[in-house]
Amino acid sequence: MKTSRFNSSRHSHQSGSAVLIFITLLAIMLMLITANSSALLHLHRELKLLDRRQVERLNALQTNATTTAISTAQPGSK
């Protein structure tokens, strides 16, 4: 009888440890998910900013090319 009581208390202790380990791993996973979501949000904002700057730069280059072409064409046509 004493052996079954000893095995029963040891089994419940192991079960409690397993629950604590599971909760700890779950908490670590949630922290990683939160950190990754935050990093992805920052990267998305950075990509939008880079895209906007690239479009502005390309638009400025096209405007300058058109102005230069018109300026050089006018003196030659007169």
C-alpha cells in the first residue's frame, strides 16, 4: 500500500512539472510571436517609406529629363 501512495504522489508531482514546463514554453512562444509581429510591422513601414522615396526620386528624374530635353531642343529649333 505504501508503494502505491508513493507512486501516486510522484506521478502528480511529475504532472505538475509538465504543466509548468508547458506553460513556460507557451509563454516563450507568445513572446516570440509578439516580437516577430512587431519586427514585421516595422519592416512593412520601412518598405513603404523606401517605396515612396524611390517613386519620388524616379519622378524627379523624369521631370529633369523632360526639362533638359525641352531646353536643348528650343535653341536648336530657332
